[in-house]
Amino acid sequence: MTANSTLDISSLETGGLGLLHLKRYWRKRLLEVEGKLDRDSVQNEHGLDFTLMQGLGLGIVEPAEYLFSHRPAYAEFEQWIVQKLGGVPDCALVDRLNKMVSAYLEQPPHHYPIEGSDIQEPVLSAEDLAFWRQNGYVVLRNAIPVEDCRAAEAALWDFLGMDPQTPETWYDGTHTFWISLFQHPALNKNRAAPRIRKAFEQLWGTDDLWATVDRSSLNRPEQNGIDISGPSRLHWDVSIALPIPFGIQGLLYLSDTSAEQGAFRCVPGFHRRIDQWIGKLAPEQNPRDQDLESLGPVPVTGCAGDFVLWNHALPHGSGRNLAHYPRVVQYITLFPHDYGIHPVWK
């Protein structure tokens, strides 16, 4: 069964799970499949959609992929959610999500970070914060125990059907870069790591944060001189239409990573001058098509358990892996439900 061409479902309408906005989200995605969704009328709901799916604990691309490929009835969509999560969302989570939806509908997005916020037991030092403000990235050392890295890395190798000690298994012709394993106890434990959460709280200026259920990646060494290390080209994952709202991204090194091992790269301090840089481009020039390598990216190395946080206005990407072992990372981001998302994609 599919939705009709009218978006006549309110965010306040619920179904069997008792979740606000979920039925409207379902209807929007089905209208989108049919090419009948008026995007302009719902562009301010992107953050709400994203927070609801991440808050439920669903993979960052799973709900849309399921709806696009199956076009289920609403009851079927709710049942799929229950199956993915291994049970019905508990009452405390449903209550928190419903309060989030209500607050999102009532208030415009905030301008983060909030100055003067009082975050207890900080993990980033004054020197870390000064480095963050200057460079737009910072590394939280020993964010999680090494044994938790080992457990997550083992889960990823098992999911891929590869042996970390047998390089021949790394090149099976199917794996590219991303690992679409979302629900796993080891990965979930890392998403809930107290030190990682505290670092995001410090930088956002609030403790009311939601964690993404993102992918991981295996950046393999080059093979026969051919670069197969994934999206090494510098890029942005957000709209760079000005002004760019504040946002943070993060990745957890699950394996020790040297500069030549496909380490994360970014352009330090570019968040402070991106407005001027874009302003100097001719109207016909696409910022994403410029020679971003000329901006001076640097590799950010780390040991297993180190966590890199960066301002999403920084051009970034993975490096080419010229070493002998893959770079294994888990992407983790925490965000407030009402942070600003630019309604125009550029």
C-alpha cells in the first residue's frame, strides 16, 4: 500500500508505537518515491526527520532505503522498526522522542554553541578548546578503552567476512570503503561512551544530545599501485550555502593509524575563513569543484581509542593508504535536536 499524493498527516498523529511525527515521516518518504512530495513545504523538517530516526537507533540510511524499496503500509513500517531494534522502543525513549518532537515544532533552531554553558567534569582541557577554536578540530585521546576498539573492529571484520591477518581476504571485489553494519552491541557501546559524549557536550554547550547510528569504514592499502582507499578527495558533508550553521562530526580510530595509513585529513582553521573564500569565487564556480588540496590539508593521526572531532565547515577526507594495514574507524556524531540545518543545499 502506498500513500496518496496529499501530505495530510500531522506530526502529532501517532500509530501503534505511539511516536509523534513517525507517521508523517513515513508518508513523506512514500510521496518522495512517487515524485509527489512538495520539498519546499517540508524543508524545515529535515532536522526533525533525522533526529527521530537516529533517536530510535536506526541506521543513518536504513529507513529511507527500506521505504524506497518496499513502500510498506504504515503498520508494516512500524513492524520493521521493531524487528530492526529487536523489540518495541521502551516507554522512556518514546517519551523523550515525543518531547523532542513537541519542542522542535514549538521553537526555531538555536544558534549553537551556547556561550557560558556549565558542563560538569569536562574531558577537553582549556588548551584543547583553544586548539579547537583556532583549527576547527581536536583529538580526544583515549576516548574509549582499547579492548572496546578490539571488540568493534572484530565485529566489522566478521561482518565483512575478512581476516585481519590475511591480506588476501581484504580484496574480494565487493568491499569499497563503507561498512553498513549499524546495530551491534560493540558499536552501540562506543556510541554511548561517556568521554565521547562529554566532548560533544563541551563543544555544543548542552547535554541534551542525540547520537547518530552511522556507518564504519575500512580504508584498505593500495593494491598493485592502484588507489582503492575510498573517498580520499576533500569534501563537505553538509550544505555550504552561507551562512553555514555550526555543526560537529566525529570518528573513532579502532586501529592505530599513521599519516600514511589513510588517516583522516582536514584543512585547519578553514571554518574561520570559508565565508571569505566562497565570496571570492565567481558565481559560476562550484566551491566543491575547486582545487581543495591547495588549501593545505593535514593528516590527523591517532591510536586505537582516539576520537577526532571536527567542525563540519572544514574540507576533509581520508588519505590514501600507503601502509600495510587498513585504517578502521567508526563514525559517531552527537547533536542537539534543534541545531540549525541550512534549508538550501549548495
